[in-house]
Amino acid sequence: MGVRARHVAPLVSRIVAAIVGGYALAALASVAALALPMSTPQAVLTGMLSSFAIYAGAVVWVFAVRSATRAWVGLLVAAAVLLPAAWSVWNAGGTM
């Protein structure tokens, strides 16, 4: 059972990273788009449309890298880049 778990655990980790991490990254990007210098309806539409591409890219990224650890690190680095913009929108109450 231990050998099987050692082979299945990285796959399960990648699946969780693709579903949860990809969703979180897409949500951060969607909120961060509100910090762009454009009208609010246009920023919302930009965030929604880009979130689909970001989610798909995150899923591809998770299964393309060599290890599950690199997949998680890549998602965390991308989230860390988007977090300041999303944080500024959250602190401003969504009005930019």
C-alpha cells in the first residue's frame, strides 16, 4: 500500500492544484483586473474573460511541470504577483 500511495500522491496533489489553485489564481486575476485604469464595467468584463484563459493555463501548467512541488510553487508565485493588485481593490471597496 505504501508504494501505491507514493505513486498516487503526486497525481492527487496535481489534481488538487489544478482545481483549487487554478480557481484561486483565476479569481485573483479577475479581481486584480479591477485595478486597471479603465471603466469598471470594462474591467469586470476583462477580468471575467481573462479568468477563463488563466484557469486553463494554470491547469496546463500543473500537468506540464516535472513535479507536483513545482506546480504548487508556480501557482503560488503567480498568485503572489497578482495579490497586491487584488488587495488594493479589496481595500478600496471595489471602487477604483
